[in-house]
Amino acid sequence: MKAMVLEAPGTPLVMRERPIPAPRAGQVLIAVHACGVCRTDLHVVDNELPDIPYPIVPGHEVVGTVAALGEGVAGLSLGDRIGVPWLGWTCGACRYCRSGQENLCNRARFTGYQLDGGYATHMLADARFCFPLPATFDDRHAAPLLCAGLIGHRAHRMAGDAETIGIYGFGAAAHIMAQVARHLGQRVFAFTRPGDTAAQDFAAALGAEWVGDSDKPAPEPLDFAVIFAPVGALVPAALEAVRKGGTVVCAGIHMSDIPSFPYSILWGERVVRSVANLTRADGDAFLRIAAEVPVETTVEAVPLDQANDALARLRDGRLTGAAVLLP
């Protein structure tokens, strides 16, 4: 097999040949067809997450087929097309796992971070954390659903009956969430990097009724705001944009420090909260919704050996939609 491997902090990925691994009990071997490039991959490559076990293969928006089954795997067969998300393993026994909050398991392990991921031709995965994929989506268009879609779904659930939704950072996750919100009749307001006309045009094309720079005030009070950009300074901006009783959700795994802000913009029972990871129930629910809408993912296919270029373009804000690596 071949894999793009992160071998040390601050270094580019390198293509390596490795023996194809054999699945252990409970695992499946996957022949990778496509893997989305996610901002969380960028946090891994840029050494912004703790305790990265080098060498590691990034990638957690994986689409492929089952190539081998480990002992005891049930519910999957050779040749099944499946998706592999960020959450790759949980203990199943702690208070979080037992209460439907497996996304908060203290022993959880994550695909492309602590477990080798999908920037490769083959990978292993825990069969419990693999999703059957709707036939509605081909491989490359299904890939972004597995993190950008799922984290957007978990954040969007917190909007409740909101009529007006602000989205800060209009990339892969935002372009999926905006479609679901519009499908539900919600009004979408898109906030982008100042001067990013390409992102603003993209948001408008997906039904946002207002688009503008993230350093500008909202045109009216919002019920709900979600921040996908890893920029702590957007938290006070979003708090100022939501009405009393409104909610601001921070949807990234990493964010720069949040600056101090006056209590007056939090007062009035406004809420700031984070979204962490996903659960398997999130995956099952969102993939059904994505097929019903149906969500149209905007993707750019990139050869696997050009993963470093795709990451650089994501870092610089030069991608519209999502890059998807094809082995």
C-alpha cells in the first residue's frame, strides 16, 4: 500500500510504501476510494493538537470498500461501501459512552490523529465506527459528509427552532450546513474572511440571503450563530450578532484564544458552547438527511500525492468547497 505520512512536527507529508495490514478482531481493512481534506487534518499537520503519535497518516473523511474482515465483525461484508469518520474508537464502558455521549469518551481515539487515516490506498478501521453510505452520493462527493457534514449537523441541531442562522467561515462544513438549513426554511447569513468575494459568491449561490465580511455587524439580530473558522476573535463578534436568548456554537476542534469581551454582549441569557466530535447516532441521522435534501457537495479532486498542496490551499483559504484526495 501507499500512504502520505506525517513523520515529524513541522514537516510535509511524504509518500511511503508499507505492507498492507491485516485486520485484527473487530476491524475491517478498507480499500480507500476517496478521502476528504478537512481543517482538522490541517491542525494535525500544523502540530496544533496535543500528543500526536508520529508517524501518523492523516485523513478522516474516508470512503472505500471492505477488503478484509477481522474476527467477530458483524453487519459488514466484503465489497460493502462504507465511510469512516473522525471518531474511530471508544471504550463503550464509561459514563459518556453509556449515556449516548460517546463523543466525550476520555479514552476515545480519532481517525487520522491517533489512528492511521485515509490519506492512503488502504487503512484499518473499527467496524463499529463505519457507516454504510447512501447510493445517492458517489465516492468523492460522499467524502466531505463524513466530517464537514457531521460536525455541521451536530452544531445545527443546537439551533432548535431558530429562524435566522449566522455562519462564520464559509468552507466545507458551512456549505453543507447552509443547504440543510435552507431545506428547513431557515434564513442563512454568511460571514467570511474580509474581502473574500469568492466565498461570499459561493454562499450566495447556496441560498444565503446576506453575505459579508466577518468583521461587519449582522444586518439584523440572529437567533443562532455557528463558528467554523478557528478564530477566537469571532466569538465576541458572534455574541454581538445574536439576539437575547441566542446561542453561539464553536464548532472546531481547535481555536485561537478568545479575547476578553464586555459582559453586556453575553448578558440576556445568550449562550456560548462548543461542539465536540460526533456520535454514531449523529452519523446515521445526518446521512439520511443528506440523502433526503439532497445535499450537493462542491469538491475538487486531487491526486493523493498532492496532499501537501491541498493542505496549503486550505490553510491559505484558496479552496471553494472541499478538496478530496483520490488514491
